[in-house]
Amino acid sequence: MRPFSAFFVLIGTLLAAGGYGATFFLSMHFRSMGGNDLDTGLALAEATVGTLVGVPLVGWFAQRIGAARTTALAALCIGLGVAGFALIDRMSGLSVFPGFLVGFGWGAFCLAAPMALAERTSDTDRGFWFMRFGTIQMAGIGGCPAAAAFAIRSWHWPLTSVLYLVGGLCALAALMLEVFGRISPHSSASPVQERWLRQIGAISRTRAAYPIVMISLCACVFSGLMTFQMSFVQGTHAQAGTFFSLYAVTVVAARWLLTRVVIRLHRAVATKLLLGIMVLGIAAMSAVPYYTGFHAASAVLLGTGYGLVYPTIQAQAVNDSAAMHRPAALTWFVVAYFVGTFGFPAIGGWVLVHLGKIALIALIAICGLAALMLAIMRDKHDRHSIGPFAGA
């Protein structure tokens, strides 16, 4: 991977990830039109449908047009979806279409982009570039809503203008990713196996099932705290933009400074420690109405715990699978992540509207604790396992 080529893929990733980060403003967008958080959840539920359609098609597209061009088209779909939300100026069923596009694009992007990187990196330096890719991706997810909140609050930009701008930046990302595919030579690599659906039975009989379910629960925590952040801070002196900024900075700093520390720890210990930190972040959010300092603490704890546990349990999902099932395990891992990311807001929105903030935070906490319990159960499975999966 040459630095010149890396510039295009990393900046393209940053901008495309900002398109997903813009969805954290949908709550504000729908409220401005007279809707509520239930409408936000329904729009993101449609994104779940888009994800479930987009992810299986990645292998088909990658075989025919290449993984890099597939990534570029996915970024363009994200941008069209974000701009589509801006076009809607009153409550209607039309929000399902941009929601579908965002989910379709982001789901395809998160699978096709690693494939494009894998084709262009060797075994020795792939880990380095994957870590850089993941860090830049997280920076875009948290940095976009932070910058948008600043523009809305300080420069008095209307939210629709912000959404149009983000949509345009996603189109620029698509162009950069297309250039990356053209200027960066690659080796032929097998795309995602088209039989990944059929392999769920074999995967469920291994310890790989634990991290796959865990990432779905962790994504529920992440999407719950981020999507409804503006509702959580209503009536307090806290600012949602501060949370997004601190989260983005923490994730980048944690991955740059603490990755080697996490790697040195036994993976089972690291997983439980990071999940515990994530749960503390939920607890801190519940205390924000009493002291706003807990708001910053929640962002830092979530950025550290979730930001580092994602690559940790992703490695577990791969390592706990037989070699022939690893592509399918990775695909199921991505699907499970998106079920939590886009599916949870549909439930969370209903809980927030009908039962209130405390009930929603309690539900998010249950998801975090359930992930921690699964990590403990995986370790018990580990101690009673023999053969190639033991001690991974």
C-alpha cells in the first residue's frame, strides 16, 4: 500500500463514515417536523432492511466490478440517503427510502472496504492498515456529528443544509474510493462466500457464536446512546456536540495508545474489562441529570470500552471459527452489528416515547450487561473445550 493510495482510501473512509454519523441528527430532524423519536427509530429500522439486502450483495458485486468500486458505490448510496432525509420537509412514509439507502450503503461499505484493503495489502502489513482504517472510520462516525453540532450552534446553519453538505461529502468519498481502486494494484482475492447463510449452523456450534451475538448487543448500546443523545441531554446543561466530540477523540486516542496494551492482555480478560468500562459509560449517562460532569465521563468511557472491544471481539469471531468458515463468520459478525446498530433505535424510540429516558437507559444497560454475561459464558465454554478452538 503506497502512501498516495492510502490517502484516497482513508479520506474516503472518513467522509463516508461521516454519512453514518449524520444519522445521529435524525432525532432533531424529525422533531423539527413535528415527529418524535419513534419516527427516528422507524427510519433506522428501514436501514436494517437495507443492510440485510446490501451485505449479501457485496460478494456478487465484488466479483463483477471489484471490491473498491463496490465500496465507492456504497459511499454514494450513503450520501443519497442522507440527502434524501434533508429533502423530506414534513412527516410522511417517504423517510423509509433514505433510511433504506443509508442502511444499504453503510452495510455494503463496512464489508466491501475491508475486502478492498485485503486485496491490496500483504499478510505482514494488513493488521497495520486495518487498524488505521478502523480508527479513521470511528473518527468519521463521531467527528461528523460533533462538527455538525458546532455548525448548527455557532454558525446557525439549518440542519437540512448540514445534511446536504454531508451527502455531498459522501459523493466526494465515492469519487476518492473509485480513484483508489484505479491507482492501487491488487491481487485477486476471493470475495465473501455466497453460502454464508447456510454456514450459520456450523458457526453456531463453535465459540464464534458468542462474539457474534455480543457485537449485536454492543451495537445496541452504541446506537442507543448516540442516536438518542439529544433527547438524553434535554433539560440539562449538557451539549450533545460535546458528547460526540469526546467520543470521537477518545476512540482515536484509545486505538492509537492502548491497542498494544489490550493485545498483551489475555483476550478473554481484555473483553470483560472493556465491556465493564462500556457499562460504566451507560451508568454515567444515567447520572447526567444530577451532575453534567458525568456526560463527559460517559463519552470517554463509551469511546474507550466500545471503541476497543469491537476489534477485540471481531478477532475472536474469526479465530473461534474453522478456517473454511471464517469468511462466513466475519459476514455474520457484520450483519449482527448492523442489526443492533439500526434495529435497536426502533425499539429504543418506542421505549423513549412511551416509557421515558430512564426506561431507555435501563434497556441499554441490560444490553451491555448481557454482552458482559456472554463474555463470561464464552470463557466457561473455553475452559471446557478441547481441540483447535480452545484457548483462542
